[in-house]
Amino acid sequence: PCPSLLLQRHMAELLSVDKDMGASFLNSVLNQLNWAFSEFIGMIQEIQQAAERPERNFVDTRQLKVCATCFDLSVSLLRVLEMTVTLVPEIFLDWSRPSAELLLRRLAQLLNQVLNRVTAEKNLFDRVVNLRLPGLESVDHYPILVAVTGILVRILVDGDRQGVFRASSVLLSDPCFQLHSIQHLLGEGGESSSSSAAAAASATARPVVMSLGSSVTPPVPSPAGNTERKHFSLHAYTDYISEEERKKVELMLSFLTEESKQAAASTAPTSEEDLCPICYAHSISAIFRPCSHKSCKACINQHLMNNKDCFFCKATITGVEDYSKPATS
């Protein structure tokens, strides 16, 4: 409830000045987030199967506690990322810094994964939340979606023009990006169509001090006599959302909708031989030195975080250069 502005200022100065340490710190946070959220998804799958088993409707209380801890850890790490991108946006958006482009790509990849898991209609996350199991009270849409949206609005709405262009390009180029996950935040296509916009904004434009202090999920208003949970909508949290925040989320959705249309219109069909042989999602865009093997930038950048050997020949990679296919006669 009382975040330290002094501590945040010191953190911002340190991450801004010590570029190598900043990159190392964020790489560690992203690795931990990837682990915590993956563990959480694995656990809720087991819990859902156990809870819905007709012959034995029992879930181990220790498993529930560990599951809730992994969720809380995921939310906390997303808040750390939200604070960092608010205080030191250049650590992701200034590509003259070492690893900035890679960090932005990793961030976009994780945000897309979280959004897709939490917002898909009638998905595993929804089913476990609707079970309302004792010990999983903190597991809900609100805390994790506002943290994700806080990051997205900071890089897509509140940044400078070049930063917004870079962030949107990276986000849309990620093969996991789904526009309907962003639309879900605004309740579009669901019963509470205008609802979600607002609360997503709540995490986004609200000062980082406020977002760090709001770790408890606010109560959701529900119609009397209705035992079934309604379609999630951030707009239901009217006490936590300002008009300015609502407009920022609406602006973000409008911007991403237009950008995704333009990207789809301008993308030429890619032949199979031009696709990255690792992910088969992006075109080949990087060539390794000295071995001259190729992949997309996303794959090689991710690989080089923990391994310096070529995917194919195991030679030590000393450099990565941009690659574009030579024009044919």
C-alpha cells in the first residue's frame, strides 16, 4: 500500500545507466515469469481434471496452495515488468542498447501467451475460476489482465512514435498474437461488450505506484440470484477505472486492429522454403556467422540467450546478420 518512490527512482537510474546489468535483470525476470506461468497452467490442468472427476471430487489442499502461489508470482513478476517499462521504457524500445530488441520480443511472446491462455472462450482458466475452490480465491482474471494491459498501453499508447512502431511491429509479428485476446479486454463479442475496456485501462494508464499497491482482486458485482459467472468484463470495476484509462485501452484496440489489417494486406504469401526451419511461422531473416545457416530473428535471438551453438551444425555463433532473400531473375 505504500510503495517507495525513492526505491523506484534508484532502480530506474541503475537500469538506465548499467545497460548490461539491466538486460541481465530483465532476462531473469522474463525467465522466472515463463517458469511461474507454465507451472501454474500445468497445475490448473491437473486440478480441473481432479475436481471434475465424478468418482472422486477431491483436490489436495497443498496442490491448491502451490498453484495459487505460482499465479501470485506470475502477477507480481508482470507488475515488475510494468514498473520497469514505465520507469525505463528505453530498456525495451531503444534498440541501440544491448539486447533491447530481444527483450522486447521475449516480452511480447510472454504477453501473448498469457493473454491467449486467460481470455480464450470457455478455456481451462475460466473453468478453474468457476469451480471457486477454497485456496484459489486469488486466481481470477482481474489481477493478471490489468498487469498485462498496463504493459501494453505503456508501449503502444504512451510511448514516442518510434517506440510505438517498434512495439506494435514486434507484437504483431509474434505467431501467438491474436487480436481477439485484446478485444476480450474490452468485452467485445461477449455479453458485456463495453466492460472490459475500462479495467484493462486501470492497469495501463494508472500510475505504477497505484498498480503495485493493488494486489487484491476487487469484488465483482453480480446480478442477484445468478449463480453462474457472467462473461468477464473489466468495465465492471467502475471504482477502479477512470475515463482517461478507458479511452487509452480503446485507443490501443483501435490502433492494433488497424495495424493488423495493414500487416495482413501487405504480407505476400511465403513459400515453404522461405520459412524459418525452426518455427515455420516467420520468414527467414537472420544469417549466422561463421557457418551461414539461417532462421528468423525471433528464433535465433531466443536461442542465443542460453546457447551459443548453431541449431544445425553446432558451430559457435560469433555473429548474426540481417538476411533478405536475393531477388531472382
